Amino acid sequence: MPIEDLSRSDVVTAEPETPVTDLAVTMDEEHVGSIVITEDDTPVGIVTDRDLTVRILGEGADPTEQTAEDVMSTDLSTVERGTGFYEAAEVMADNGVRRLPVCEGDTLVGIISVDDLNELLADEQQQFAEIVRAQRPAY
């Protein structure tokens, strides 16, 4: 199954110069744990709720003086929209990330998270359980 069938196209994005206080407010309002940092629709980094905790609170930095560029992870792992489910899971595992921006060339077109992949697996597990229930004898 191509990852584009699972990814969310409504990616929350911000520019590198966005204040981290704005990022935190946006995460809360949008109910997301990450914001992809873009320049002209090209992902250049990602800021997660953990980044805000570790790189701002953990280091005692003044959040009013920090921007996305100051705290974003720039070693961004991405996948193309035609990437398969297992390959995307492998990229996550190999790079120790829970979120993958989905691109078409250099352009951001979606995002997939480990939670999205887990939800798919849970749905498939439910389908298997229904097959087993339908075929087992009554007790």
C-alpha cells in the first residue's frame, strides 16, 4: 500500500523565523505534536513537542527569544508519496523518527506518523479477528 493512501495532506507548517511560542500555540490549537518547517513548500526541518521541551525548557532558554530555526531538527527524513508502507516504517526505524513528511520531489504533500501506521495495523488486526470469529465453532 502506498504511503500516500495513509498520509495526511493537511500538514501543519511554519517558516523558520516563527517564534517557538507561536509553534506551541499552534500545536495546541491544531492538536498536533509536530510542525514541519518549510521554505517555499520545501520541508527544511521539523519541530516536535519534545523539541520544545528538551531544547527550550530543558536548556533553560528563553522561549520568547527562540525561533523554529533555533530548535528544529534539520536532519529531516522524508519519503516520496509512492513509498510503500513497509519502506516508510523501515525509514522511521532506521532514523529513529516517529513522523515522516511526504514529498513529491521537493514539495511537501503530506505527513505520516507512527500512530497512523499503528492505526492501520490495528484495523487489519481487527479484520483478522473477524475472520477467526466467523470460522470458529460456537462455545
